[in-house]
Amino acid sequence: MSTQLSIACLQYTSTKDEIKTLETINNLIIKAIKLGAEFIALPECATSLQENSNVTRQLASFEEESLSLKFLKKTAKSNAIYILVGSLPIKQKSKLVNRSFLINPQGEVIYRYDKIHLFDVQLPNGDIFKESKTYLNGKKATIAKIKEKKLNIGMTICYDVRFPNLYQDLAENGANIITIPSAFSAVTGPFHWHTLLKARAIETGCFIIAPAQTGLHECGRKSYGHSLIISPWGKILADGGEKVGFVFSKINLDEVENFRKSIPSLYSKQKYSTNF
């Protein structure tokens, strides 16, 4: 018997104000549920985006105190849906972690993932990002198992997408869906976003679920948008463009098995020697 999942990826522009952003999220969730979404995915920096690391640290909270997490847990429970919280800045002893949460229809956090690859870059336009000044990198890959363990969701965040070995490991260990919530730069987005996500889908034979921030944030940063849902064949099932809203698609996990039988590259690795 096939396993299906109705998915909505929310796309919006996080503000500095957590409550204001939550209002936007709530309105989009209501609309997505009316379409039949049972799994709703939010982007990275899901409920706020600040102008610098100092403000981010000041406004971050411990997990048990997070206003956003409490609200989204309540929302998941009252609507009996899964919510992927793309990421929130969560306090630790020294720095923060950029943490993704999966909430079940009972309103419980059932899986967590801390971003492994931190965004330390200098872009061609001169923009410099140094996430490692603010965040501790995660040390553990995560596969969330839902629906009687028939749906295995590899959890990643944004810059992780540039490290294919992580995605290979997730797929080889049972992932059939991989989430990539992002606040992808508008500088690199037009050149890299679609290509990287399609490549990760084809290489792993997984569905890719990538909710994304969009537009110009109050802090001055600009996000690329284009939330995507991609099939194992690399077919784009939904593309959010640049507007605030959401994308919706119903996926069938039979496609994962069919793709991997047709193109078994995930299981056909060859050993080789090198002379360099």
C-alpha cells in the first residue's frame, strides 16, 4: 500500500518582530490546512531575522521558554498536523544553536536537528556572513520517522545543501524525504538554488522539501524565495517564486522506490584507487 503525504511549504519574509512574523505564519497555515495540508514546513529563521549577531543573541531564548515553539506546538495540536519549524535560534551554555524542530499532530516536539554546516562566507557583492560567531555547529545527522515509520525524513538546514555527503548518508540510512528549510541569499540563489536542490533529489532518490524565506527583510538582508518541492526524478512539483504565500503538493512515496530501482546509483558505489 502506498504512503502519501500532503505538504505545504510556507514562504514569507521574517521580520525583527517575532509576534508579527507569527501572525503571518498563522494566516498561511490556515490557508494551507484548507487545501488539505497535513505536513506544513516553515523556512530557516522561521519567526524572526535580526540585523546582527548581538541582537540575535539578546532575543534568543532557551527551548523551553520559546514563544514561537509554544505557539507552533499549540497550532499543530489544535489542527492535528505536522509542523516542521525550519529553525529557531536556541540558547545553549555559550553560544546558540540553529535548531530545526518537527512537531507531531499531538503538539509534541518529536525530533530536533542542529545545523551542521554554518554559513561562513564572503559573497561576490561584499556581503560577509559568519554564523560561527553566533552558533555552535551541530554534530549529529537526524532522520525523523513518522506515520508508523513509513516516512523517514532527513532533516537539514540551508547551507547544508552544499555538502552532498550528508545527503548520501541520510538516504543510505533510510531517508525517503529530505527537508531543507532555508533563508537563501538572493545573490547566490539565481545561480545555485534550483541546481543544488535538484541534484540532491536525483543523487539520493528522495523527495526534497525546501521552504524558503523571500524578499527584503527589515534587517536589510534579501532572501531568494522559490520554495520548492522536488520529486526523486528531479522534477519540480511546486515553485513558490518570489511572492509571500505557500506551495502545496501531494507526494507518493512509491516514487522513491521506483526511482531507486530504475537508477540504483545510491547502492552502486565502486571502490577505486588514486595516484594523487
